Amino acid sequence: MIDKLTAFVSTLSRGGFMVTIILALLAGLVVFNTIRLAIYSNRDEIAFMRAVGASNIFVRGPIWWKE
């Protein structure tokens, strides 16, 4: 009986770890896509800044500090 309980708890532990890894990967994917959308939605503004000679830090500023 104790062996079955130990095996069950071990299986649940491994399953929980796998679910945690999958959710962490999904969260990373959501963050990555959100950043891509922010850049894509401001592409005209970024192109204009580059055209007038803005530095990389100046171009990144409005994107990261806007929220």
C-alpha cells in the first residue's frame, strides 16, 4: 500500500513538473509575440525615426516606456 502511494505521488510530481515547464514555455511565447506586435504596430513611427537619424536607444525608448 505504501509503495503504491509513493509511486502515485512520484507520478503526480513528475506530471506537475511537466505542466509547469509547458506553462512557462507558453508564457514566454505570449511575451515574445506581444513584443513583436508592439513593434509591428509602430513600424511607421520606427521607420520615420530611423529616416531622421534617431539612435537605437532613442527608437527603443517609446516602445518600452509607452506602456
